[in-house]
Amino acid sequence: MAARRKHTYTAVSENGSAPVTAGMPGGTIKPPTASARRSPFLPTRLEALLISIYPATLLVGSIISTISPASRHAPYSGDLQSHPPEFAPSYFALKKNVFNVYFVKVGWFWTTLAFTMFVLMHPGFGRGLSARRVKAVLRYGLVTTYWIFITQWFFGPPLIDRGFRLTGGACELARDPNARAQMSDTKEFITAATCKAVGGSWKGGHDISGHVFLLILGSSLLWFEILPALTRAEGLRDGRLITLSDGKVASVAVEKQDQPKVEGEETTRGVKFALGVAALMWWMLLMTAAYFHTWFEKFTGLFVAFTGLYAIYFVPRGIAALRAYTGMPGV
């Protein structure tokens, strides 16, 4: 039998000194804790630890590329944004390695598959087209739209290509006066993909690391969604703060009622698959940090990914009207 959950809210005054009960949703009022003084817009300790893994991974990867003799002595091509194949210091430094071709290059497919399995299989979403399931799909849709706008299309070229051109980049064909004379106005605004398709080189601007952006965005989406299913232990709940419609601050956690325990429920089926995809994304993020792109390109990929994640998973905690539509994972 699937275990049911109840929402527990702890309301606190703005200065965190006393419980507040007025206007609270049906729930349990608890004494305020030190964590109640945090802003609803900030991550919990557990979330902060999870988020810190990403910049730490980029740092470790950069250190590996610096201290590894094979990487230090291998020439790096700024145009290829990697080591030339004949000088690749590792199998993972090859753009045609099987993990890059069949996993990273189609990373959003694997993210979508893992998310779908989790949402359909986990009993915490209830049966059928429940409100929790609908809101989870809406959050996924918002993250996917953000991914599309950054890397695929934004009323024309995606934002990643628009940014490249704004920082002085262009297709090498567009720099050749003879080739440029034969180009139409449409081709003048060529994207990185179409530039390479016609044999050109995408040069001169700042190129945000699309791999870093994708791997952080996809794995974080999975982590934020499955985290409530993995944090049933009392010490791991670390309640998230929210702002209620009346302006009061409350702490919300998902607790299990006294129901028969289903053995291994929190780490089976959809959760297991999502964890596997997130773990492989982390490994490929480490390989990307070690063998591809410059440090600044990786940093901007991280920054752009975090910007979208913050807007979708943290901003609604402090805005009740927005949270009414997007909900929160596990609630």
C-alpha cells in the first residue's frame, strides 16, 4: 500500500521569536528554530550542500586538467573547445566518446525519461491526474522551456548563439567578403549549428558551455524533484521556508503518516532510474570540466543554469501567488 503524506507547516513571526497561528493552513504549529530566521528565497542546508557540488565539480575538473601530465602536454583548440582528437589525453576527452554521443548530446531526452518514470511510478503523486502530478509536470515544462530558449530556439537563434554574436563572434564564412557577398540576410544571422553544417567556424565571441549548462540543469531538476522522496529521516528533512498569502513565514515539510512501510519504496523504480541519470550527468560534468571549454565558459554555463533553477524552484517559495501554480516538489 502506498504511504500517504501530510503537509506540516511551522509558522513563525518575522523576527523568529514566537509561533504565529493566524491565517495558517491546517497543519501543526511547532516552536521556531534557528532555521526559521532564513529567507524563504534561500536553500536549506541540505539543498545548499547539493548545489555546492556543481561548482566544486568544475573546480576539481579544472585542477585535474592542470595537474594531469597528459592534459598539460596536449594542445588545446579554442575553435574545437577541446583537445584535437589526435592529442586527446583521455577517452573522455574525445567528442565522439560513446557517453558524449549517446548521453550528453541527447541529455534532455534522458532527463525527460527519468522525470517521466519518477512522476508516473512514485506513489507520492497519488493516483491519476492529481494536482501534485500536474504541478510537477508544469515545473518540468518551465525548465524545458528555459533549456529550449537558451540552447535551441528563442524566436530565432537561441540565446546562447545571440550572446556569442553580441560578444563579437560570427561564423567564419561571414568574415570572408567573397563568401559574405553570396549570403542572404537570413544566413547573415547564422547559428552555431548551421555555421558548422556549411563548413564554417564559430569564432570570436564568448561561447557559454552548453554541456555544463545542460548537465547541471538536467541533473538539478531530477535532484530537486526526487529529494523529498529520499529525505524521510528526521535529520534530513531540513524544512523549506515559504511565505504564506498573508505574509507570514512558515516551514513546510513532507512527513509520512503511520502507514505500513513499503520496503525500499523511496529508492526503487523511478527514483532509482532518476538517481542513475543524475549520477551519470555528474560524471560527464566532471569530464567536461577536465577536458572541454575554458574556465570562464564553464562558469557562465553554471551561472545560466543556476539562474533558471533559482527562478523555478526557489522564487515561488517566497511568492504565494506564484507557488499556487508551480507548487513545490514533495508538497
